[in-house]
Amino acid sequence: MPRAAAPCSRALCQQCHSLFDVDGKVGPDLTGSNRGDLDYILQNIVDPNAVIPNDYRAWNLDTTDDRTISGILKQQDDKSVTIVTANETLVVPRNEIKSLKESSFQ
């Protein structure tokens, strides 16, 4: 990565994404992404949310005690929902969930 881009990448992208095993673990790893294609890079810088794989779409979970948790839905079953935020992985029992919706804003 060029030195000039490093502060911007660390401040924005690497909050969620990792690059060369450094920083975020919520979004996909950017190390192997099509970094040799300038058009691809520019498109993803200008509009990073244009194409988001289903596995990385944001969800909003409202709990019965009036908390709102936003993150990536990693797993769900009849008993609980696992959601990953920028800071932690939470397993929320189904009986504590008021609503669970895919975010309209990524």
C-alpha cells in the first residue's frame, strides 16, 4: 500500500476490514481483493457499499430491553442470533429479540 494511502485506509477501511492481517475482522479481508485493477479500486473507494456480499450485509437487532445492535449476522437458529459488531461478537437469545431487520443503509 502506498504510504500516502495508509492513514486514510487505517482510519476508514480498516475499522472493519483487515489488510495483511492487520486491523478489522468484521468485513472481508482486502489483502487478496483485486488491488491491481485501478478501476476496481477507484469504484470501491468512491462507493464502497455499491457491492456488498450477502455474508457482509449489515443488520439491526432491537432487544426487549430497548438496545439496538448493528452488525453482521453470522449465525441464527431457533434459540439465538450471533451478530458481529466492530468491537465484539454477541450471541443474543431469541427470547430477548424484539426485531431483526437487514439494514437499509450499509
